[in-house]
Amino acid sequence: MISADAIRGYVDLMVLSLLRRGPSYAYELAQRITDVSGSEYAIKQTTLYSAVKRLESGGLVVASPGVSPSGKPRTYYSITDDGLAHVALKTEEWRHTKTVVDRFVDQQPEGGTP
């Protein structure tokens, strides 16, 4: 299981990446995050709601009222054009960050044995 601390800075990127596929509501986003992570990360509802509110206030997603198939009201979130641009920027940043961190993790200790 991946700790919340290890993934904290990438929750927004995960949410925006999922919303590129189409509008979704919070519970569905949480389920998709668990599914895509192979059940190695389960987002807390409070973390998810904080993320979508932050993304909404930043103009990266918009919220709109909707109704579930059972008739229950839901708030659906959709990615904006600014959100799409942000995903591209943050994806490149993630790839660069991962490359740099991998250099440290993959280096051999002095003497050549792990």
C-alpha cells in the first residue's frame, strides 16, 4: 500500500488525468483511483474533496449538477482547457522528477554492492 505522504503532491495530477476521459463525480473518482492503482492506493474522501475544490478554484475543473441513474443528485466534475494544459505540464514535471529521484535510488553504494 502506498502511503498518503508518498503520493500527496500528485493527487491533483491523478484526478485531472482521470477527468481527461470524461466527467465524473467524487465517489467514482475515488473508486477509479483505487482501481487504476491496483488497490495499492486508496484516497480518503476528505483528500479527494479538497483536491477537487482546489482544482475548481484554480479553474482547472468545473462542477455541474447531475443526477445518478437512481435519481440521486450528484456533482460532476469536468476538466477545463486550462486543466488539460496543467496535466501536460505536470506530467512532464513528474517524468523529470522521477528521472532525478531514480538516479539516487538506483545508484550503487561505494564499493559497488548494495
